[in-house]
Amino acid sequence: MTCSPLDSGATVVDALYTNFVGSSAPQSVLDEYGAMLDCGSMTATALGIAVADHSLNATNIYLVGLIQTGVEYIPYGWLIPQSNAYPLALLP
């Protein structure tokens, strides 16, 4: 999601809401949070953090499973053919 400084508060709110919920924000949410952003009582960054910290987001990203299994890390420049890892420099 990329927003410019010229985007209205409602545009930012709708982008965050759509990415979080999967549908467009209701007008009441656009009005309430858009006004907060437009008047400066909340920043887009603060709203983005609040969305990321919301308990529904933990469910959306399957945080419980990530805590149990971790996130697979593949070093930059490595290929993973089947189950073996080889650095690119070693490949023909």
C-alpha cells in the first residue's frame, strides 16, 4: 500500500481497511477516521500501527501458528531446489 501526502484521510482509511478486512470501509468508518487524519489528531502511521496491532490481525496472519513453527528464512542469493539449499555461486 502506497499513499502520498496528498491523499485524503478517507483514502488512507479505505486502503488500510480494505487490506485488513478485504472489503471497502463503511462510510461511517471513512468519515470518523478520515476526519482524524485530516485534522491531524491521528497520523496515518499511528492508524497503521493500530490496525497492525489489532487482535483480528493476529488471526489473519495466523500468529499462533507462526509462534509455534516460526517463519522460514531463506538467505538472499540461495535457491532451494527440493529440500536442499545451495548458494547461487555453487550452481553451474
